[in-house]
Amino acid sequence: MPWFIKTETFTKTTQKLSKKDRQKYIQKHKDWVIKKNNSGLNIISGYLIDKNGNPGGGGILFLQATSYKEAESIIKEDPMINNNLVTWEIHQWVSTTNNQIELN
């Protein structure tokens, strides 16, 4: 089954939210990922940090889906997206090796 990668960055409006308010949405996102994982979807999410260990570089989500359309449909359920907190892109990832990668 194909892998898809969603990259995202906070919108300027999201960046202006208090850390406490951002954390509420981030927790909703984490809960959503856990729920999707528990339902059998192969999905993992995380954020980027710079060379000094500071967050703020955005986030990445990996998931397996049968098609681009299915992956996009799943991703649009993400609380970070349906609350317009991030700008995002989705791409299918194609391995250049025959090795199977399992993220869970």
C-alpha cells in the first residue's frame, strides 16, 4: 500500500496564539492520530526542530492509504487542518529500494 507524506507549517494566525491555546489544538491532533492508529490505519506524526533543538520548523505526518484521494480525505479530518491552523501539502512517497518500511 502506498505511503503518503503531509508537511505542514503553522499559519501566522496560529503563531500568534498563546502557547496554551496552541497546545490544546496540538493535543487534539495527537488524540486524532492515536484514534486513527487504534482503528488500524498506519499513521505517525511529529514535528521538526532546528540544529539547536528548537521547534518551529513545521510538522510531518506519514500514512498509508490506498490512493491519493483516500490519503487526502483522511488528512482533511486532522484537527490542525479542519481548524485552519496550518498550511499543508500532501505527496505520495515512492521508495527507490525494495525494502519494506514499517513505522509502527
